[in-house]
Amino acid sequence: MKKPHPDSEDALELRTIELFKEIGWNKTANCYHEWQDDKSTLGRNSRKEVVLVPQLRKALTRLNPDLSTAAIDLAIEELTRSRSTLSLENANREIYRLLKDGVKVKTFRRNVSQDANDEEVLETVKVIDWNNPSNNDFFLASQFWISGEIYTRRYENRIPELQLTNDDLNENVRDIIENAMLDESQENKLERQCSREYNLIVRDDRLDKIAADIVTHFLARGFQGKAMVISIDRFTAIKMYDKVQHYWQQHLNQLRRQLQVSRFTEFGLKKIQKEIRYLESTDMAVIISSSQNEVEDFQNKGLDITHHRHRLANESPGLDEKFKDTNNPLRIVFVCAMWITGFDAPSCSTVYLDKPMKNHTLMQTIARANRVFKEKVNGLIVDYIGVFRNLQEALAIYGSASGGGVEEGDTPVNPKTVLVQELREAITEAKDFCKQKGIDLNKLDTTQDAFERAKVWDEAVEAVVVREEVKKLYFALSANVTRLYKAILPDTTANEFSKTQMLLEKLAIKIRQELPETDISEVMEEVEELLDESIIAGEFIIPDTPRQLVDLSQLDLEQLKQKFQTGYKHTEAEKLKGTVHRKLQQMVEFNKTRLNYFEKYQKMIEEYNSGSRNVDWFFTELLGFAQELNEEEKRAISQKLTEEELAIFDLLTKPNINLSKQEEKEVKQIAQELLATLKQEKLVIDWRKRQQTRASVEVAIKDVLDRLPQSYSDEMYERKCNEVYQHIYDSYAG
């Protein structure tokens, strides 16, 4: 077994086992070196055995000294038998019963009478001594691991042999194609006059290589925008659709087979399942103009246009709307002339260009990929035909001073090396920041000891969370690196930056774990997709725990204070801030009258961030504020109301409405009755969308609140009716 990656759970386990040995714990098993010459040093017959039977036998024998060897053997057999046919729940319940109540086994006791047969006896083999915990055999072993093929993604350059040279594409081809909308006669003219060049472009082996490359490139991009495949004519557009579909399905089948026969880490499994779903859901379409006798023309070339023509004519919503819709799975379109000019789909980020063109048509085609869109750093033109040799000429005619936003001397198209240089500069800036804050990225990567590694990472977090502006600056620098890194994928130059990008992003994630505002599950997923698996292949990286409702009553304030004094103060303050923030958000969502708590919290944060207060003051204030929130959360119980009822009661009694004890009791009853009436009779499905149901809710509120005590004036009554209605509208969707 190879040495585990220092960030893996395995490394932490092994270091912990060593620590137990150092403090005198003698019952340990390091399973990493268990198998020698195909023999187990722990008594296992196979790697599939998850129970160490020799150790189990010793423990059972010690707990059950009066039982026979046969009884112990039967108990072991029952404990270790396969339960693969049971559901997970039933299997767990069965093992739980055996651990709790012991294993019932039948053995034969020899009868002293010579004339009698052996007596069958039902005995219980104790597995755990619940009454005397110290009597049990505690055994420390590393957890199991899964080994096997690891699903990796390789980034490949485009294939240069697919590009054609100027000698093989004469001016005649470009002049004819420049007409853009080729009709049937023009396509025939192209094939006749330029048969050598045309046949070179559309030969099957060349198109096969391009189709396979498109599938590889499309799936390996960092920003997963939509794409156009531009071919020389309508026939080739459909050919490319068929070929891309073929290699797409081939890749999908390969992943499905890997899913069946290979074993994966948790993140590896999620990744391959996500890619399979993406492949299965992706829709593709051919966008070409119609002509007379086209069905026969395409059939003569061995192609079927009927399916594509049906979609173009009958799809609802139309294929153009679907392609413009970011969330629609129509992700790749195959065109030759349509949609090259005057069609905007901002989420289209990649154009696969395999059509000779020049001048205005070339400029229009480039524009399909450069529309502004969220998270899109740049548009990408993948050139299979060598067409950018005409780019400078096109820019000279149609570029600057043409109203297209291109200044004199500028070019809207740059080689990817420019983007690579931007990434290199962004990484340098991020490294300089880390150096100023005392963060050694190399140390974060190379420290091997699990405990020392955890300390190094904790110190890095502490250095960043020292102030809000420092933290925000780091997030901006890290995000810029990730954004540019994803933009250059799948270029192999990404390998130069992958480790540094991974370290910067990993530190950002570790910081976000302490923050209240960010759900990091999606960030974690994105980063895992970018990780170079050759660095951490095959290991389970400790995942983040899912977010849940915060219970401040479970906070041990004394323990927090102690940890604050002995640990990383800024990090501990950030953790407590995150807990308090999440709880405050939950409480305000339930009850908008608690906004005063939010204002107090914001003022506390502002004072700390301004530098006028130190971290010790901030932590003490947060602890006190947490106790306040805890008391506020208990108020519903003391008022004998639910949280929902308390929210309405607070709306009716705040701010500063003086009520007698009897009036307060009446208002509580009104709040309870109003909520019950609305839930049972008025808050139907989609009640907010229809005027009639909205009016019904409003009338119900006015009717019930009409019984408010005399302390409420007519003006106050109207105001409370409006406030309660707005609360119900905001909080109960129906």
C-alpha cells in the first residue's frame, strides 16, 4: 500500500494510531502493512473480511469464560455472516440487537447419564459488557479503504494535424463560402470547382478525428457554456452531428462500464455520476436551411434529414429559444450558415470552427462566442481549418472604428497564451499576499505529519481571518486565480498551475467553513473537479458536515472560552460568529420583530472590523450575545406559544403597547386562533397568486383581529392588520 496523501483521512488515522502507541496503548493494528506474500499478519483469509476474527475470538472468550469453544465459534459465525440480502436498515438493526442482547446459540451439553442423549442448550454469548465498560477489549485499527481503478480526467491539446494549410485551401473555396447562405446549386458548385480542397475537408477520417476531439474538449472545459460546431455545408453539419453523437455515446458507455467494474472514492463516485448525468441529459441539434428535394439529396449521401427538419419545424419552444436558455439541456448546435450572423446566445462560450471563411463572415462568427455572460471569462474559438490566418485582414476592414467597440489597434481575438500570462500574474499576486501574511504555500503542500499539517493549515486560516478586509481580499485573489484557471482548461498548460490553484482554493474553502454566509457544498464540488487526482488519487478526503439548524443551548460557553485562550483566537472568534449569524438568521426568518437583534449584531461587527476593538472584546461580546439569543429562543416556551404563534403575538404587541395581564392573555388567544384559522381554511396552494384567495386571507385577518382589546385604536388596528397580512404573505407560500 502506497503512502497516503497527508490531507487524507488515512494519514490522520495512521498518525493517531502512532500517538496511541506512544502513550502506551498496546492493542493497535496498522493494516497498511498487513499483507506480506499474500498472507495476512492479522489472521484474515481475504481482504474482503472486515472482521478480525482472531481478536474477536479472544474478546468473546474473555467475556464468556464458562462457554464452550463451540458456542464461541457459533457466535462468531453469526456475527460475521453475510447480510447482503437485507436492506441496510434491517442489517444494522440485526447487528445492533446482537451487540446489545448478545448472540443466542444452541449447543449440546453432555448428559452424565449413559442412557440419555446429549442435551440441547440455548446459550447467550455476550459481545459487549454494558455494565462494566472497562471489561471490554478495545482494539484500535485503521479503517478499511477501497482500491482499484481511479477515474481521472486528462487534458489534451487540440490536434494540429487536423489543421489545413493555405496551400490546401485556395481562394476559390473562401470566395464561394463567403456568400454564407449556400443554396443547393452553390453547394454543387463548391463541390465541382473545388473538389480537391472540398474533399480534403469533408473526408471521413478527418471528420472522425475532429468529432472525437470535440467531445474530449467540450467535456474538459472549465466554464461549461454552450457550443456551436460550424461546418462547411449542410451535409457536413449533419455528418458532424452523427459523428459527435457516436463518440458522445461511446464516452458515456465507457463511464457506465467504469461505474460497474471500478471502485471510487466518495468524491470520485460523485464526480463520475455527475458526468454521466450531464452526458445523458445533453441535447444536440442541427440548424440548417431547407431546400427542395432535400430528403432525397441527403439520402443520396447516406444521411437522414427528416428528424432534424421535424425538430426545426415543430419544436416548442423553438430551438433558438432553447439554445439561448441557460438552463435548457440543448448545449451543442451544428450549423453551416444559419445562426452565424445576427444570433446572440450569451451562454455560448465555444465555437468549433471547421469552415473556411474571411472578412465580415469571419468577424460575425467570432462574435458568437464573445458575448458577456456570468462567470464567463472569455469566448473560445477552436480552429480546425486554419482560418485565423485571415483574421488580421478581417480586423483591418471590420474591426476598429466599425461601431463594434473595438478601438484602433485592438483585437477582439487573442491567443490563449495571453490568458495563461494573466493567470501567471494572478498567481504571483496571490502568492505575494500570502507571503505578506506569513503563509507558506509550499509548507501547506509538503508538510507530511498529519498533526503538524493540521497546525500549518490552522495558522494559515488564522492569518487570513484577522480582519474582514483581509479575508475579502484573499477571497478576491483566490477567486480570480480559479476563474482564470478554469478559463484555460482543457489546455495542458493548466498542469503548471494546478497545484498552486488547488492550494489557494483549498485555503479559501477552509476559511469559508467558519463563515455564516456561504454554503460551501457547491464550491467543494467544483474544486474537487479541478483537483489533480494524481496528487491525491484513491483516498477519502474528510468531507464537510451538512448544515443544520443551530441550537445555541448546546454551546459549552466555558469550553469555548478555554479554547479561545489556548487556540487560534481569530479563528475561534470567526467560528462563533458563524454560529451566531446562522442562528440569528433562522430566528429573524421566524419572527421579523427580532430585527433589533440583527442591528445589534451588525453594530458589533462594524466596531470590530473598524479596528477600534480587539479580538478578545469581540469574542466576549459574541458570547454574551449568544446567551441573549438563547434566552430569546426560550421565550416562546415561557409564553406557552409556538414559534409561529409568538411571531404573530409579537407583531400585535410591539413596539411598546401597554396591555394588562388579561388583555395580553386575550391577544395570545387571538394569535393562536388566527394562525389555526388561516392554516386550516385559507392558506391553500398558490394562494398568493390569485386575487380572490389573497382577499380571503386579508378578510380573515381583519375578522379575527377585530376582537383585539379596546387598548387598540382604529388606526392601530388597521396598522396591525397590514403588518400581520404582510408577515403571512412573506412566510407562508401555500
